[in-house]
Amino acid sequence: MRYAVVLGEALIDLLDGECDGAPVYRQVIGGAPLNVAVGVARLGGSVEFAGSLGDDALAERIRAFLRTAGVGDRALTTVAAPTTLAVATFTAAEPDFRFYGDPPSYGQFDAAGLDDGLISDAAVLYCGSIALLCEPTLAAARQAWAGATGLRVFDPNVRPRLLPDRAAVTAYREVVAGFAATADLVKLSAADAEVLYDGADPGVAAALLHDLGAGAVVVTRGAAGALVSAGGEALLIDAPKVAAVDATGAGDSVMGALIAELLDTGLPTDAVGWAQQVGFALRVAGLVCESPGGAVSMPTRAAVAERFA
């Protein structure tokens, strides 16, 4: 069976909200790569999650959630640390995250936790996000990337609060360059592009990533849709009109949908082929935005088909 391996962080999101007029934080399971893995599974793809979890009750909830979602846990490790918390406040539907836990539980996954056979047999390998800011997990991701024989997909998932100065941005830009150089697909947001490349628009960012060696580049633009750049051609894809209540996990659902499509139909040969896959991924993201939470809002193919008939 063709399957994907998703390597990165799992944590607990605390989403700012209100109950009976009082401020509350709603607990949901998250982490961009975990959201991606759940998105793949919900869309019918086979997927394994590689990462480190803490040794507390919250970590056990994450494990149970992954099992229920149909995500494999052969590459999950347990570390002696409390589960990292990501506290999110909102401007309209857009979340702003602050992270609590030092060292982070998700950043202690290392090369010793890799199953080389699991990686080499995978049809798709995903690496990316804030776990790569932690040296042990960055080393593991680089080793996995080097050992992959299937498609390689990457998402920088920039969190500006974790890149406090220009030196930190420059260092992460170099990490991104290393993965992009041999990536079959790089997916990032327009906001990611602005932070990484000094305010660059999606088209400029895509060109920079192609110059590094990236195959296809998809830059999501929120309600404006996405730019797809592949084979020397760039196309703008519209997003569906939705009543967004919470954009948490929307970008992750795009990547999850693209991986599910790669597992199902393989690598597109041109920008038009990518555009078809991205159009589907934007419908998935639109449905995610219509319900609160990240991983818990990842839809099935049937739900997407029903919503956007």
C-alpha cells in the first residue's frame, strides 16, 4: 500500500473563546504536521506520523486521537517532558499563536527515532514547520529527507514569534533552502513568503524557491486562493466562498489534501495538473474554515463533495 510519512510536531492548542460570557480556552489537538497527517487520513490516504510526544495525560490524548483518526504511530517516541501548549488568540478567523514549554516536547524527536525502512518505502515524505527550529528534530528530518526514495514535500510554516530577530529569520531561511533544493513540492503561505523573503509577493517567492531547486511551488493566499508555479508556468486558483469562523489548520489541510492526491494519482506533469489538485485542496481548506479547531475539523472526501457539489 502506498503511504506517506509526516515528520514534525504534535501539541495541544488552547483556543481563546467565550462560554456563558466568561473567557475560556478550548483545548484541541494540533501542531501543523499532525494536522497534515490527520488531513491525509481523513481523505482516505495511508499515513504514519513521526515525532515526539511528552509523558503526560495530554500526550496520551494525542496518541488516542491519532489512532482514532487512522494515523499510524510506528515512528512516535515518548520523551520526559510536559506536552507543549500553543495558546491562540484571534483577529477575526486568523489565529495568533504563542508557545509554552521549554524545551518543547515536540522538539526532542531525533535520528534514533527514525525507522529507515519506513522512510525509504514511503511514497511521500513531508517535513517542515516549527519542529525544525529544534536541532535534534532538524537532524532527524535531514536524515529522513536524505533517505527518502519517494516524493518529498516541504512546508516552512513560519511562526514569526519563534523567529524574534533578523538572524533567526536568516538561519531559518537557510534551513528552508536545504529542503527546497530537492523538494518535489514546497507549500507555503503568502505570509510565510513575506517573512522569509523580505516582503516578497507569492510570484517572487515561488521564483526564488524554483531557483533553489524546488519542483512545484504552491503559495496559499487565504480567501484569495493560491498561486501554483510549476513547469515554467504560474496560475492563480480561486478559493471557494465560505463563511469562515476559524482558519486554524486551513493551510495544513491544503498540504494534507495535496499529499492525499499525490498518493492517489501521483505527481502532476504540469501547472494545469497541479491546479486541479490545488483546487480540490482549497475546497478542503474552505470546509475546515467553517468549523472551529485544527485537526478535529479535517473533512472526509464525502464531506467535501457534499459541501461543494
